[in-house]
Amino acid sequence: MTSPRLLLSLTLALSLPTALAGQSPELGLPDLPPLRADSPRDSLLFADRFPVGQDNAAYDSYAATMQSGILPKTLTGTDFVEFYHYQIPDSYDGSGPGHPLVIAFHGFGGSSATPGNQSTIDEECNARGWLFVAPTGIDDKLFGAPMSQQNSEAAVQWMIDNFNVDEDRIYAVGFSMGGGIAANFAARRRDPDSIMIAAVGMVSSTFDWVMAYHQNFPLLHDWFTNQFNFNAAPSVDPWPYQQASGAFHIESSYPPYPGSIVPAESMVLNLVDLPVYITYDTLDDLTYVPPINAQLNQDLMDAGFDTLLRVKTGTVDPSDGVTPAPHSWAVLDEVEMFDFFGTQTVDRHPASFEATQDLGGPVSWVDSTQFASGGFSYVSGEADTGSNSLTLFGVANTNALRIDAAAAGLTGMPRVSASSADVRAFDLTLGDTLQPPSYLTDAISGLLVPLVDSDPLAQTLSVAVPAMGTHDFDVVHDPGWTAALTSTPNPVSIGASSQIDMDGPAGAFGAWFIVAAEEQLLHVQGITLAALPVPPAVVFFVPLDAAGDISFPANIPNGPAFSGIRLPIQAIAVDATHTPIAVTNLWGFEVD
């Protein structure tokens, strides 16, 4: 009998254009050896080849509604096409409320056809009016490597672009290797403006690829060290394994089976706001699956996760009700998992979050830029809408962070506390406040915070958070201290055609303006305010005019010395005794 996977390949090859015919997602990885009747099935080798349901009519009742597709490389963004299966429910409505979407990840050696053939996930989707997609992830033996996930994401995005998907109700489930991929796929997608996962299902899952590498099966080493997986052994470069794993344990503990996961190297902890359904059989042929899943559930519960653990014993092949199938899709209770999924919607902007990021990027109400690749970056945050305060802590391997105060739900100008847990300082930018920020004051002393960069057009303020230190400050909106630029766009050309006008803050007598190509620290009355200009430079004082404004025209003194150079202008407002009362930097100006 022709296998379902071979039949799929033949069908695709016959239906593809000539240029694509014969193309396959196979990457030259070693083939799986034949399944032997006397095999102990104690290796990942058999994770998705246990003969459950392949020819079982009970799993094919919706075969007519299951469709196959292929995405070209122009849509995947990789050098590989993506084969996938999808299903549209009989009750599909393209104009009404969106339909939930279930993403099903196959196990090792499987294909996009496997979840539909070996489970009733597709039937349950149809019964509930949910959409279904099962990606290949380029090949059957890729352990969720980023390139493989990119292809899988392309299939999910294709569903969103072409069907009426409720993007707040996208769920991911996977078996064995696919369970680890489902968890990692969700953990790596925290961008509130992109694909996010509302709940994860892990069926008889493996999720620590270093642990899998250490199983006594030589071909695993060939698969793991293939260039399309992780390229080298974990002893040479553990980072690709950690990046793609759902959770990570101390390598020296293999074997025996490890204890708790290592939080700093386990992206699964990103799922603290995301419910997780875990199921396995105590008699699993992969003998380490029961203990690592039991421990994972305990670790997640200890971290405050919402989990549902379903432990079974003695799962059998549903086609005959007799043949043992402890490591198979048959372990899954689809109805129970779907009931669990059905109550979950994604929280795109949780007030509190912890993020272990492999590439940096947006999460909740911050956006991070990673300092160094090849390792995780970290940030945790808490937003208190009652006190309009934001706290960032545990920041590490991060070059810059941007806060979106509106996404944090704040209704006033915030107090911010930011801490670095690293030997590196990082730049913190505050934006999207209720009102344009004017300057910062120290949360304890009330003094002006020095060396603050202001972008009046973007309405942001930026300040450095010291290495292994904490910066606490209040963000101030002063209606009398708002830069009004009379020509746009940025950079403003200061010359015959422009002028800068600034409303003077309350009590202001005037302001000092500094224009300089290079800077050193400037101290005024004991306060580090700005940067002392290094010649060529212009320092000039502008008194308050009759209208209460501080303004200066195009002909800055000695302006020609800076012709064609983009420069910072720093404004320091002072009272009648020339005591500083406000400071801001206006970056990016160009002198004619």
C-alpha cells in the first residue's frame, strides 16, 4: 500500500508547475531505517513512526476536507518551499467573527499529513468551526531551528492572509518533537503586533535538544549536526540547541534524567501568561518523556503558570484497542484539550512579564535591541496603572529598550524605575506618553536628570541606565517647556529659512543654548546638566521675550562654522539667578 506521505509527494509533484516538480523539502538528512517488529522503540528514531492510525479509517473521516498546499520561497523567505496541510470547517464564515486557528506540529520523521492522519484534531476543529493548519517546517527532521520555524510561520501567515482568523485565538499543539517545537514557537513570538499563541498543547513531548542529542543513537548526531539543524555538537556550540529548545537542563546531568530546568536558558518560561496543556503516558517508550514532562509541569506551576496535566497509563492503538501505543498521538484527548484551548485568548500587553529573548524585539509594552547575538537577552517588566508607574528589572545583554507607555495602559506621566543586571549600561527611551514628555526629574531628589536626549518630533526622551545600577525618575510634561519647530521635517535646517521657538517654563528668565560638534560634561551649580562644547562651538543666552517665549532666529552666531554638519542643540532654561530649571536636547539639527 502506498504510504500517505508518498501519496502526498506524488500528488504534489503531479500538480506543481514544471519548475517546481521534483522539488522536495528533503535536505539530505539520513533516512529513517525500516521499522522492525523487534525494535524496543526506545529512541527518538520512532517518535512519529509508530504505526498508529496510518491506515485507520477512523482517522480519515474528514479526508475530503483536508487540503494540501505549497508556499514558494518568495513567501517563506528562506531557500526552501513549505509543504503544509490545512482544513476549512464546514461552518466557515468569511465575514463574521473570526475563527480560532489550531497549528499542529508533527513529530520526528513525520510530515504535515501526520497530525491529521494520526489524531482527530482536524475532526475536532471541524466540529467546533475552527481552522486547522499543519506545517512541515521544511523537513521532517528539523528540531524547530529558526529557519524551520520561519517556514512554519509562513504557513500560519498564509492562513491569516487568506481566511477569517481570530488572531487572538491561535493555538499550537505538537507531538513528541513537535510538542517541543510548539512550545518554542510560542515562546519566540511575543510581538504584540504579530502572530502570538494563546495556548500550547504538548503531547508526549521532547523539548530539550541537548538531552535528545545525548540519547544513545548515532544517527541523531548526524541529524542534529546537519547544517540545517544546529551544525555542530552541543559541546562545540550549545547556543543553537538552547535557542530552539522549549526548556533546557544542566547538560552534566545526562543521564540520569535531569531535575529542574535552567530558567536563564529556557524560553518556555516566556509562556508564564500562556496556558499549557501537557499529556503523556507513564509507559512511554521514550523512557525519559514521563519524568521530564512531570518536572516541566511542576516547574511551570512553581513559576505561576496555568497548566493542565493529564497523565495516562496503557494507551492503545484506537484502530484495534489492543496494540500498545504509549508514545503516539493516541495519548491525546482532543476534546479535553480543545475545551482547555477554547477558554483562552492571547494577552498582547500583559502588565507584568518576563522575557527570555533569543533575538530581542517587542514584548508586551517594551521593545529591546540585543547587545550581542549568540545568547539570550532578558527583561522583566511591571506596569501599575493605579500609580502610573513602570518597573524594568533583570535587564541583561540589551543595548537599548523602548517603552510604549500607552501599551502599558498608563493614563498619566509615569514614574519609571529601570535596573541593569549586566555589566553593560543600556539606553532607555520613553515614548507614547499621554502628553509630550518635557524632561526628567530624579524620583528621590527631584533634581533635573542630566544627559537626557529629547526628540521633539517623535515626542520621546532617552536616558542611559548604568551598568549594574538603577535609574528612578519621573517623566514631566511641562506645558511651558515644549519645543515648537517652525520648519519640518527633521533634521531642521537652521539657517535663513527657519527659527526655533520654545515656550518658556514657569519662572524662566531665559535659556542657554549650546551648539557643538563634540561635547564634554558640563556642570552648572553642581548639577551635571549637559555637555561642555569643544570648539568649534556656539554658546549663547536667549532671554524671555515679551510673549513669554524663548526663541532664536536663523543667524546663529558663528553659524557658518557648522555649515552642513548635523549637530545637537542643548537648551537649559534658567531663572533670574541663572539656576537651571529645565533641560532638553534637540538632536539632529543641520546648520545651513
